[in-house]
Amino acid sequence: MAEDNGASKFAYFVIGFGFGAVVALLFAPKSGREIRADIADTTRRSLDKASEAYQTTRERAKELASTGREKAVEVIEEAKETVTKQRDRLSAAIEAGKQAYQEEKEKLAEEG
């Protein structure tokens, strides 16, 4: 058998590539100008679609950020209200405790 080396494999590759390129050109249904125009149109349409997708995504992100801010403000307001209510309850309990202590002190003073 013949000796297989890298140079012969590369030569076969180049020959096959050249043959495939010639066949592709012979059977191409369009001229070079038409193919370039198609590539340009496809590229333009792809860029337009990508731009639309970017704009849509950007608008959606703005909406989500706005909604998130609104929800955060609502949660903060509810938390403030809860803290205020709890503080008022605690203050009332402290006042009731002070008043009960004062009454008990006066009662003991009267007895004693």
C-alpha cells in the first residue's frame, strides 16, 4: 500500500474542496449580485428584528422596574403603618401600667 502522510491527505482535501466549490457555482440558482442582495436583505431584516426585540425587552424591563418600585413603596408604607400601630399599642400599655401603678400606690398610701 501507498504510504499515507499528512501531505497527501491535505492534497485530497484541497482537491475535494475545489471540486465542491466548482459544482456549487455551476448549480447555484442565483447570480453573485442576487446572492449578495439576499444576504443584505436577510441581514437587514435580522437587525430589524433584533432591534425590535431589544426595544420590547427594554420597555418590559422598565415596566417591571416601575412595578417593583411601586410594590416596594406599598410594602414600606404598610410596614410604617404596622410599626406605628404597634408603637401606639405599646404606649397605651405603658400608660395603662403607669396608671395602674399610680392607683395601686395611692391605694396603699391610703391604707398605710
